[in-house]
Amino acid sequence: MNILAIGAHFDDIELGCGGALAKHVAEGDTVYVYVATKSGYTSYNNIEIRSDSIAIREGESAMLLLGAILIQGDFKTLDVEFVDRLNVDILKIVEGKEIDTAYIHWRGDIHHDHASVSKASLHSCRHVNRILMYRSNWYHSSLDFRGNFYIDISNYMDKKRQIILEHKSELERTNKKWIEFWDNEATNCGLKVGVRYAEVFEVVKWVQM
């Protein structure tokens, strides 16, 4: 199968569906990853938090370790909108790579870039047979994430940790809280379905093939 994971920034995909993608790779599927932005950003008072070059280097390293094919967008962080250029970027991949399954941002995410990329993904992947939405942060929203589809990643949790750890700049900024949070999330999801570790998704569409 041909799998596409779509994220706004480097590390979104690793956090939200890194284990599932590692499982796809191990099972022989071809995994494409589209990251919409260069992923560097500055604070409101114009202090650089993460440079584009560092973000791209860390993201490329993570995708190499995962075994996925990276497709890099060129949007600016915090400036992503639901525009035709973004839709076309995604649609070209969907049609050109004959995508069977898409992992996309949850539509209720409060991060502006995440929400815009989610909307574009829903639009451009509308003919894809399987669409799953993932969460990539812990922030509350006015909408509820209806996690109703679990993937056992017990054999791939170590790989998920490894690809998250490639994002050294973000881990330093967050004091490695992401690792702790997503370890706990995978453990709790696993407990709900009787496995050691799992990732949970909200189904948009699932056509049995």
C-alpha cells in the first residue's frame, strides 16, 4: 500500500502517528511524508526559537531513520492558510503516488497551522479510501477528539521514541516533556485495547480493501 502522512511542521507526524508509520514500513508499505512548512519560527518579540535549517535537518534525519520518503513544502511557520497552493501540493502527491491511506491532523486542533493543513488534507484526500486523523499536541479544544481507531504499536514504540529524539531543538525547548507525554499516551491507549502500546485516531473514512 501507499501511505501518506501529512503534517504542518517537522515533529507533528512523529508525535501523532510515528508508531503507525513505523509499522507500515516494517510491513512493506511505501510511506510518504509531506511537511507543509520549513518549520523554523521566532517568538512574538522576534527571537529565533528554531531555525529553518535546523528544523529541516532534524526532520530529514527522523524520516531517514523511519524509512519514509520526505516531501518538503515551503510554507512559512504560523502563516499557513487554506489556499489552493496547499491543496494542490497535497493533491499532486495523492494522485501521483496513488495513495491508499492518509494520516492527517485532527480538524479540531487549536494550532492555526495544524487546522489549516487539516482542512486542506480533508479537501485534497477526499478520494483516498482511508483517512485517519491524529493529534500531535496536548492542548484543549472546543471540539472533542473522538478517538475510535487504535493501532497496536507495541513492537514499534522504540522506533517512535527514536524519531522523536531526532528533534533535539524542540526537546531542549520543552525539557523533553514530549517524550514523557507520548509515552504515557501510548501506554494509556494500549491499556484501553489490551496491548502494551497503541496510537489512537479519529476515523474520517475507512473503506475495507
